[in-house]
Amino acid sequence: MLAFFCISVGLWGNFRQLWLASNNLSATSISKVISIASLVAAFCLLFYTKKFSVAKIKIGILSTLITKIFISVLLLLIDGTNNLFLIKFLSFFDIACENIILSSVYPYVMSFEKSEELYGKKSVVENLGKTLGILIGSLIFGRILYKIVIGYKTCLLVTIFFDFLALFVLTLTTDKQKVKYKDNNKKVFKYLKNHKLLVFYLFYNGITNMSFNIAVGLKMIMLTNYNDYTTSTATYFVLMFSIIDIIFGALAINKLKSKNDYFNISIKFLIRIILYLLVFITNNKLILLIAIAYSLITNIAYSNLISGFMTNTVKEKYILDSTVINYIFNLLGEATGVFLVGVMYVYGFRYIFLLAALITIIQIIMAYYLIYKKRKYFCLG
């Protein structure tokens, strides 16, 4: 189900920025749409966790998926109508539904089994699905079928198809949970209050998403505007490095198991900082491409070192609420990052990456501290 849904997310997520641009929205306006949509998703998640416990999470995913399909159909109907208000409004909730579903999958899986390795595999499957979506888009976009050029409408139709497949597969799953949970909405904040490291981790995730989205939040717009790539070329660029990301992420889980977590995290974030600073210093478009590429290929690698560890230390009865709160912090970070890149866009890409470097420096310091606490935790254990 996750793979099918992520194919839909990857396909439309890759073209959404350019589709909004084709409907007469500027880069700054697009950044505001995406950032506000992330805020809408955060508020929707607060409502969501109040209405759906872990025991009912499948119902929540089903209802949200149906809502997303309905919104996608409406977006298809209003494409090209120049109704900017409705396009923005529906886009808010389209992105919100995506994030609600993605935030619910791992808590649902954890009701059967949990481990750091499983968390890593979930990330690989999620990104594999998104990459397949980009691949499908690259194969069909711009092609001529029966004298009709395949464009954004066709891509949106294909996303709806894969949403239906995800919905169909989910309806076939049978709930045989190992653990029956009680509702703990009111107690989760007290739980977080007594676990300051978990709160620190939530802020770390927000900073992580902020720095990543400053660098690549408007990657398709940057590639087509700053580097003069065509839509197809930009898609192939993202596709190639997304595939490498999956391979690197899978290798990191199964093969690249260095016992030095500090070294592994440095590979991911320290090199990003260096590349971002080089973009600022040189103002070179080739370095820009390298920086974007490296950010993309290190997206999921080593995510289990911190995220898997912290997620799996949460008591099972609080897992849905804490995961939703975690996604809220992720969305707030994403919203801030995309908003900032929209603000900095008018000043040029070098200043975008200077800001990304500064935020990533804060991020890597926080990551080192979490690894220190993780190692201390296992030593005491």
C-alpha cells in the first residue's frame, strides 16, 4: 500500500511545482502554497490524532485516502481555469492528506512489529515508491499519444490511479495487532514533558526538514530556471539521484554498518555543509547541481541511526500520538524551509545555499548530541 501511494506522491510531487507555475503562480507564491499546505497538514494532524486511535488507524488512513482522491479529481477539473484561489486552497489539503497518510503508516506497522532495521526499510520503500513515480513521469511526460501531448493533466490522472490501487490494497489488509492500545491523547504531553531528549529530537527533526527544504524544496523550479533545464531534463536529473539515494540507503542499512555513528552522520551532513558553502563562495551552477545531487542521494541514508532509535524508544501506548507530533515538527520545519527558499529566491541561489549551510551546521551539532545520548543509552543498557 505504501509503495503504491508513494508512486502517486512521487509523480505528482515532482510536477506539482511546475503545474502551479503553469497556472500563473510565481516561485515565491509556489513556496507560500507549499509552506502553508504544510501548516494546514500540521493542524489537520492535530485533529486526526484526536479522532483516530492506533486501534482505528486503518479507518483514518482509508478516509484520508478517499478525501485525497476526491481533491485530486477537483484539481484535475479546475486546471487551466485561472481560479488561483481554488487551486491554492485545494493544493493545501492535497498536500495535507499526503502527509497525514505518510505519518500514519509506521504507527500502523509498529502495531505488528518494530525495529530500527524495519524503520530503515520503511524509509527505503517510501522513497522507492516516490522514485518510481518520478520514473513514470519521466517516461510519459511530453510524449505524444494519439496526437495528444501528455502533460500535467495526464500525470494527475495517473496519480489518481495509483491512489486507487493503494486504497484497494489497504482494504484487503487484515488487522491482527500484537498489542491492543488504549487512547492516550491527554497523557502524551505529560509523557513528553518527562522525556526531554524526545522533545529535543522533535526540534532536531524540524531543523533537519528546514535545512533540507531550503536546499531542495524548490528543486524543479531551480533546475528549470537557474540551470535552464527542460521539464524532462530536470525530471531525469531528480530521478537519477533519487535512484542512487535508494541504493545508498539500502546499502547503509545492510552493508555500510560502521560502528562509528559519528562518522556515518558526518558523511551525510558535514559534506552537505561543505558543498553548500562552496555554492555560496563560487556562485557556480555546476557546484549548485552537485550540492542538490548530494542532498538527494543522502536523503534516506542513515535515517535509522537517530530516527529509528528515537522512535522505537517511545512506549507503545504513546506511539501514534508521538509519531503524529513528530510529523507536525517535520511539517513545521518543511513549511519554514520552503517559505525561506521562496523569500531568498529573488536574491539568487548562492544566498539560498548560504542559509542552508548555516541551518545544517545547527542540525549536525544536534545530531552529534543525539548520537552521544544514544551511545550512552546502550552502554547503560
